[in-house]
Amino acid sequence: MESGPAIFAGLVFALFGGALLVWTAVRVRHRQPVAQGVGQVASATFATLAGVLALAVGAWCFTRL
């Protein structure tokens, strides 16, 4: 019964992290800004770190099953 929330949270974090990494890669590849008003390198770096962190949290949630 307690594994349901862990599965849901892990899935949400994994989907968000994966989508953020794909979105960031597409924006950088097309040389479009990742965030308005921020430098290209800084915003791409921050978005990549946030995506990897979300994937790591999702993996951690799956280990709690």
C-alpha cells in the first residue's frame, strides 16, 4: 500500500527530468534561448543540472519500494 506513492513520485520525477533534458538539448541544438534574459551557457547548464537531479530523485524514489 505504501509503494503506490513512491511509484507515482518516481514516475513524475523521471518523466519531468527526462523531458527537461530533451527540451534543453533541442533548444541548445537549435541555438534558441533556454531561458529569457539569462546567458545561453548558464541557462543550459542550470536546466541540465535540474534535469539530472530530477532523474536522480526519481531513481531514489524507485529504490524506496
